[in-house]
Amino acid sequence: MTAKALELFHRLDEPGSARVRRWVVDHGLHEAVRFRNVVYPEAAAAFAAHGGADTPALWDGQQLFTGADLVIARLEAVLDIGRS
């Protein structure tokens, strides 16, 4: 996986987004995950292009995962792949 291949679409004032951002940092994935705050037009446009509506959401290059629990589950899978 190339650096920043994963994109986390989030909002700063949202508890679920904060939970996921904290999880990314706590698990050392901050170099692999690009944080995209959807209040900025460029990030909002990219989010919309992936079919996004609710945050937090993770784009893995193929699929959009929405909701803190689902995003964290997808990130855990990334960690598991890295361990094998």
C-alpha cells in the first residue's frame, strides 16, 4: 500500500470522527491515512465523488466505509494484513 492510500473523511466537531482519528494515531496508522476534513471544498467534493454523505467515512481506494465502528473494523484489517 502506498503512503496515504486510505482517506478518512471527517468533521472536527463530531465525536465519531474524533474517535476514529484518535484510533488512527494510537495504532500508528497516521502515515498511511490521509485526514480529509469535509468542511473544505476539495475534501467535500472528493467525499461526494465517492458517494459519501455521513462521516466518519474511510475510502480505501475501492470502497467507502461509513460509521466509526465500520471504519475502525476496516482499519483493523489493514493492521492484520501488515502483520502477515
